[in-house]
Amino acid sequence: MELLIRKALDGDPRSIARLISIVESDSPYAEKIMKAIYPRSGKAHFIGITGSPGAGKSTLVDKIIRELKLQGKSVGVVAVDPSSPFTGGAILGDRLRMQSHALDPDVFIRSMGSRGSLGGLSHATYEAALILDACGKDVVLIETVGVGQSEVDIVKIADTVALVLVPGMGDDIQIMKAGIMEIADVFVVNKADRDGADKMAREVNVMLDLLGERAWRPPVYKTVAEKGEGVAEAVAAFSDHQKYLQKTEEGRKRKWQRLEREVEEILRREISRIVERSWNETKSVDLLNGLAERRIDPYTVAGDLLDKVFGPEA
Amino acid sequence: MELLIRKALDGDPRSIARLISIVESDSPYAEKIMKAIYPRSGKAHFIGITGSPGAGKSTLVDKIIRELKLQGKSVGVVAVDPSSPFTGGAILGDRLRMQSHALDPDVFIRSMGSRGSLGGLSHATYEAALILDACGKDVVLIETVGVGQSEVDIVKIADTVALVLVPGMGDDIQIMKAGIMEIADVFVVNKADRDGADKMAREVNVMLDLLGERAWRPPVYKTVAEKGEGVAEAVAAFSDHQKYLQKTEEGRKRKWQRLEREVEEILRREISRIVERSWNETKSVDLLNGLAERRIDPYTVAGDLLDKVFGPEA
């Protein structure tokens, strides 16, 4: 294990992949790995790429990688795929459109299933990003599945969130509805050679006006990712946002919030494990029949269980 | 409080509304209310109505209410609206299209925000349904916001899940991707006067074939909710599915799973409370700086905290 960690920290792709797999599989070694990794993390720029399915996120990520490489940066990608809540497996598998970088040792691409929490980002996603960070990647791109929860969760992980929109998909209403506007640091109107791109960019700006003045006004870029158009400008904006965070109170706050969430997430996982064990020991046909027949209620069952685990004073 | 609960159980709409508000606001009285309500619940048929935004769910719900009323049934509706993760408020507010029933004492309609868990169904949604059940509604319709998590969560709450599709919205791919197919007990192709309705119904049947044989083969209905066409047939199918559940092992299993989830959900909520409290007591500027500067890692911080709560043997 020490050797594996050392090789990963030296940048060996196969060792990095192995570490991520171990952490993802929730193995007892996961904590050991994360503890060893952690002191070396905290340097990379985490960029979240989110937006509706079909917005062209994977193609855009492909071109962002190319641009970052031109700047001499090493890049890690965590692409979250929708997984069936029933099978647990990732449906899309490795992203074909990113395969052009498959043989490049400076680019590490990893697909992860969203596992159970449909659309949500599992803690393993964040841990994979931390591993890539510790193993020397300058930038970690996190591409979400782009439905519901993951679009909001990304703000908990990424330093900079790019929201990818497409003209004519009715995205504007979707955004308003889901409260996604507030989480974007950079807007990218992709497939901007389609009709309505200018209109969409204008509408986003109007919505941003409605949100009121903020120290960082999210810029709106138009790209045609297929052709690489506008990508360099968007990447420059990501970098501007990073600089903005580094020198402002907002950046410090965001970093602290993320650290707090990390601790809370680990706590929740551990406590859940303890309670789940106790619940599995407690539940019985009798108890479930009691609930079904309304002889007992779930609040009393849960209360008794917690008393058992924590003592009655909790 | 006792008086309020008694009046609600007698069917008084204002008291029911008040109870739901208290439970939704996460007040300390919530548990007391749910404990009192619980023994009277377990009789209503919970029907989930899910599908993409724009599928015409609200209009369909309106017509389903009408049909159920013709059958002499009392109806409760919980409509989940998308809420901003930042303000916490519901964006759409009360559903205008259901207002035709606003003055009907046998129909109770309640909008709830999806609160933080974007697109997901909050536990309060389920508790509101239980309250309506205990207060004498024969059927409780739960209309989801129709993005991501809520479409899958509905299966945890509802006895019968109706998935509403619309021709020409590219829904077929969306469904496949998100693993939604598996959760539907009845398919409704709405706006069936549009082109492509027959094709869509056929495609759904093909996909159902791919899922393999099951004891309950979800039927596919075409409706034009605006005109009320096909609604009676769909409602009859909901009722058939209820009867199927009542007399099969699958029905018993589903009920037990729901009861287990109820207990687990309450446990989860309590655990979050415990985590938050103990973390708030521990966290300090020093500790957060230590994390930011990588002098300590979050796994060690969480481990120390757990030792404090449970003792070192946990």
C-alpha cells in the first residue's frame, strides 16, 4: 500500500487509477489512503462543468483539456456518469469523446458512477479529485451528469463552476426553476453557431442583473466546442476566477465551507455506519409487522435505537 | 395541539393545512404530531405522478381528481415544487391549474418546496401524505417536480407510480439514461393528440420487453389531459395496481421496504442533528486553518470527534 501511494504521488497513472478504485469501493484501506494523500492536496484548481444532458459538456471538456495542455498544465478529469439506481453501474462508461487524450501521460480521465444518489455527487467523486490534486495535477475538471442534484452539489466540490447552456433547449426556464443560476461562476453558451445563442447570452445577463450586484459578476461566453471556438476565452475566465478567489474573503470562506463539509461528510458516513449496524441488528419481522399494523410508530422505533447507540442523553 | 390534531383527523381542512405546515417547518412539535397521526394512517392509496417538466402533470392531476371524485373518493394532493437551494422557498407556488378544486372540501391540495435537496423529495413530502391519509383521504396524489432525484424517490413513497411522457420531447432517451423505466407501474403518454404518440407508446412497450417478464406488466395509456381523454382508463389502472399489491408478495415487500425506509430516514435526520451539534462544538478558526494548511486531515478530525461521542471502542 505504501508503495502504491508513493508511486501515485509520483504521478504514475496506473497507481492513481488503483487508488481511486480502492477509495471508490469503500474499502477499509480508503481512509488510510486519504490520510496519506491529504497533506499533498490543496494545490489544484477544481473546475466543475455542469449543464443539461446534451449540452455538449464532454466535447467541451475535451477542448478545455487541449487548451490547458497548451498552457503546459497537467489535467485530471473526473466524469460522473449516471448510474442506474438499480444496477449501480455507470451507463455511459468511459467517455468516448475524451479518448483523444487517452495516451497522454499528463491527462488522467476517470469515469465514476453516480451510485444510488441519482444525479448527486458521491463523496468518492470529491475524494478522486483530491487524489488527482495530490498526485500533481494542476487542474481537476469535474464533469457532472447534469441532472438535478449534481448541478447543485458541484458547488460544494469545485472552486469554479461553469454552467454549460445550449440555445433552443428551453434551458432558460429550467435554470430559473432549479435555482442553478446562483451556483455558476462562468456561463458557457455552447453550440453558439445555432440560432438563438445571442438571445440566450442576453437572457442570462438579464437574469444575472436580477440577482443583484456581486463582487464576482459571472461572465457569459459563447463557444462552439466541436470546432474549439471560444474555448480559450472560457478557460481564461476560469483562471481569472481562481485568482479572484485567492485574493478575496469570499475565496477564503468558500474554502473553509468546503473543509467543514468534508469533516461533516466523513462524520455522517461513520455515524451512519454505526446506526445502520444497530438497525440491522434490531429490525425483525415482528417489528415490521408492528409498524405495518400501526401498533408502533417509526419515530418511537428510531428514538429507541438512538437511545441504545448514544445513551439516552443524546 | 391535541385539539388541532383532533380537528384535522376529523377532516377539517384548515387544521390539516396547519399540521402540514408545522411538520414542514421542522418544529419540535413535528414528532409529536407524527406520532399521534401515525396509528390512523396506512389506509390511503398513494399515487405518484412523475415525468419531465412540461409533460402536463398538473393538468393530468386536475383531471384525475375529477375522475376520483366521480367515484365518490376523497382526494389529497401533495405537489412538490422546485425550490431555490438558496432561499428555500417554492418558486411556482400553488398550482393554478388545480384551482378548480380549491373550494371543494373533499379535495385538499398542498404545494411544498423541494427544499435544499433539489429535485429530491423531502421527508416532509411523505409526512404530508401520511397526514392526509390519517385525516381520511382515500387517495393521495403526489406530483413531483420531475427532475432527477424526485423521479426515483417517488417509488419510496408511492404505492403506484405513474410516469407521464409526451411525444416529441426526447423523453425516451432521458428515461433510459436515468433508469426511470424501472420505477413506473403505469405509463401515461399525455398530449396524445400530438404526432408521435403511438410511436412513443410502442417504444415504451419495446423497452418494457427488454426489462423482461414481471408479474405486473406496466400498462401504457394515452391521454389528452386538457380534454380529459383517456383519464378514466388510467385511473382504473391505478386501482388495478393497488389491488395487485394488496394480494401479492410484491405488495407486502414494497410495504415493508417503505416502513424500513421511514425508520432509516428518521434516523438519518437525527444523525445529521447529532453530527452538526458535535461539530459545531468542536470547530474553531485554529482547526479550520490547520485543515486549510494541511497540518491536519479531516479524517483525523472526524475520528477524534467520534471517539469523543462514542468512546474510543466504536
